[in-house]
Amino acid sequence: MATAATFNRLGMVAAISFLEAPLKFRAPGVTTVIGLGIGRLVFRALNVAEVVLLVAVAAGALLGGVPVAAGVLIAVLAVLLIVQLAVVRPRLNRRSDRVLAGGSGPRSRLHLVYIALEVVKVLALLLLGVLLLA
């Protein structure tokens, strides 16, 4: 169960963060406002799915027993998700609220932090999946 949930989450994060998110702004007729609105909905759904899958992985690990390295990666993934949801996303949402209300301003560098966290998350999920297969 933990292995399947890990690879499912890996696929979802990779597809949404590295394919859907950047490509939607290149679609004809998609304005920044529309793209931000869609992005917020999609990432909110992704984050809910991530929480559910993280719980499934943790439950599977507790029930089935996993190597210490896998347990550490599960904890790292939990911390990464908490930082994204509790620290980075609220600040990005405040910025997108201003843009959606017609305001503007410089691009947020916090967006780069979110992307960096996603890269680390993908690598940790890949490594966790491999460890759980062994």
C-alpha cells in the first residue's frame, strides 16, 4: 500500500507541478487571472490528495514496517508538505489575491522556493518508492 501511494503521489506532483502548471499559461486565451484561478484550484486539490496519500504511506509503513531510511524520508516528505501548506502557499495566495483583484507588483521569489521544494519532494518520493520496493 505504501509503495503504491508513494508512486501515485510522485506521478501527481510531477504531472501537475512540472507539466500542467507551466503549460496552462501558454494556452491560447488563458490570461494571468484565469491561469492563477485554475492553478489555485488544481494545487488545492493536489495538496488534499497529497495529505491523503501521505497518511496512507505512513499507515502502510507503520503496519508493514519499513527500513529506517524510508521512515526518515516519510518524515522529510511530511515536513516539506507542511512547509508548503503552512508557510509558502499562504504567502503565494496573498500575492495571487492581489493579482486576481486587479493589482500588480513584482513577481514573487517565493514561487522559486515552492518550485525548489517540489523538486526536493519529487526526488524524495522517487527514493522512497525505490526503498519501499526493496
